[in-house]
Amino acid sequence: QQPVQSPQAVILREGEDAVINCSSSKALYSVHWYRQKHGEAPVFLMILLKGGEQKGHEKISASFNEKKQQSSLYLTASQLSYSGTYFCGTAGSSNTGKLIFGQGTTLQVKP
Amino acid sequence: DAGVTQSPTHLIKTRGQQVTLRCSPISGHKSVSWYQQVLGQGPQFIFQYYEKEERGRGNFPDRFSARQFPNYSSELNVNALLLGDSALYLCASSLDNYGYTFGSGTRLTVV
């Protein structure tokens, strides 16, 4: 079951904040966040694991509510370079490399 | 360190033909996953290989197959191409399933 991301699109001014949400109907082991710029490969931002462990870039923050199967990505003091499409990918097991990606959230940061 | 490399970068094939896409993971990464990304959507899982064994298969027809070699590189084969197979094919490698590095992809166009 594909996770649902919201909102579908966001337009910000530099310096503004944004939150991107990811919700799954299935129990999750981990949630991965990626950013993809047009014509480029998705770039790993963060992984959040069941039990509270997190790994990722220092300037990125996110949360994972295991009971609600929801994750949120927090983008603060946005920069022009934050523009792109953000995907969450969910995994139901630690032993699988199978990520189920959401449909994406397009973020545009304007000067 | 070289990232994940994929070849070719672009490919045009005719319906009914067969295609082979190649992926070299980051040195030391034993896990390789393949994803299909249609324009405007999130990547969709096709296969995962770890230590040359298939660890997962997505909801794709048997026309799709893959294998991993002793040096951990991988090939994705698609037989009897359909117009609907036109997409960006992404390869991702991982050391421990705790974050995946994607290659730039192979853009396949079926005409």
C-alpha cells in the first residue's frame, strides 16, 4: 500500500518553514526521506527507524510516530537549494530493501 | 569514491525488443535494488539482490528479470518491451539497508 504524502505541492519564500507529511496504512519498520531534483537521482536525506533511531543529514529534521504510521519532514529556514520533489519511502521489515514510495511533494522555494 | 553508476544513460528501443540495463554499486555495498520511475510518480520497487541472491521482488511481470554478479554489480533485463515500460530505471545500493544511494538512472524510451 503506497504511503500518502501531503501536501502535494508547496511554494515558499526563502527563509520560510515547511512540513511534509507521510502516512501509511500498514505497520512500518522504517521511513526514508529523499529529495529529487528535476532530471537527477533521488538523494538520501534521512531514515527513521522503529524504536527511535535516526540517521541523516544534520540540517534535516523529521519525526516518526510508530503507532500512527506517520512521519513528518521539517524544513526550516528554507533555501533555494531545497527546491525539488520530496519522497517518503516506507519499509515494513528490517530485512528488506523494498521501499514503497509515496507520490511525492513538490517544493518550490522562491527568492 | 565513485557513486552508483548506471549504463547506458539513455536508450530507445522498439516494442517487442529486449533491453539490458547495468548498475555498479558503491564499493563495499552488497545490496542492489532496482526501481522504475514513471514521470510524475515515486519510484516503484522491482527487485533487490543481496550477495547475489534475490531478496525481494515487486509487482512486475516475468518479463522483468535481474541478477547480481560476484563483484556485486547487477543487470536488469526486460523482454518483449511494451510502450508502458518507458520510464527512468533507477539502481540503488546500500551497505546495510539503512539508506540507499541512487544512481542517475537509465532513461528508457520504447517506441
